[in-house]
Amino acid sequence: MDQESDQESEEFVAFYVDHWPRFLAALTLVLPPGEEPEDVAQEAFTRAFEHWGRLRHHPRPDGWLFLTAYRLATSLRRRAATRMKINPPGPASRDQLDGSLVDPLRGLKPRQQAAVLLRYHYGLSTRETADALRCREGTVKSLLARARQELEGSIKLEGD
């Protein structure tokens, strides 16, 4: 291994360590029930590692990582929907999570979830969120506004 490869590897390890917990938390919100966030996280990080030579210069590699995982989660949701059509679950088969934000966010549409997570959890700007979701800034604003409306009754803030 040459010196540049060593530096790239060290940068990737630091990226992985810095972003793993927050990334894993975000994934629990966008995955269909029964899917393991750790598996999707590892796949997304593997893809990031494969592209690290270019990705390390990206302005928001964490946003790229989330978007990659979001696309993986979309594929998993499609497969889960197909499985449910073939073999619908019984009433007790869905995972129940109890968290003050997890349940309400799971109730949002997938694109609303992605917009909320990219904008507020990852701190991307409206423009960066629009670029990540491949839509216009106005669409992001609309997705966020609708998400806020849907969440309004679900989340009780301290002091309310």
C-alpha cells in the first residue's frame, strides 16, 4: 500500500467511526419492519468505501451515504410490499417501536421521511436536500411542510 492509500483508509475509518451511530439511527426510520438497519448500513458503507477516492472530496459524504442507504431501503420496501401482497402479515407480525420520534416519522411517506432526515437530522440545506432527492427546492419545502402537518399532532414537545 502506498502512502496515499494509507491516508485514504485512515480517512475512511474516521468517517465510519464518526458517522455510524447517527447513520444507524436514521436508518431505523426508513427501513420496512423486519429489516436490519445494521445490514443496510454495512452495505452503504461498503459502497462508500468503493468510491472513497472520489467521495472523500464530496462536500457532504454523509449525505451521499444516507442517500445510498435510502435507495437501498426503497428497494427493500418494494420487496416487502411484494411479499405482503403474496403473504399478508398477521395482526401481531409488525415490529412495534416505542420512541417519541420514531413512530411518528415512520408514519410519513418515504420521500417525506427522506426530506426530514436529510434536512433536519443531517443538516443539509434545502438546496442540498433537493439535489440529493433529485427534485426542486420547492418540492423539498412542500415535502417538509406536509411532514410537519402530519407530525403536528403526533409529537408533543416539552411545555405543551
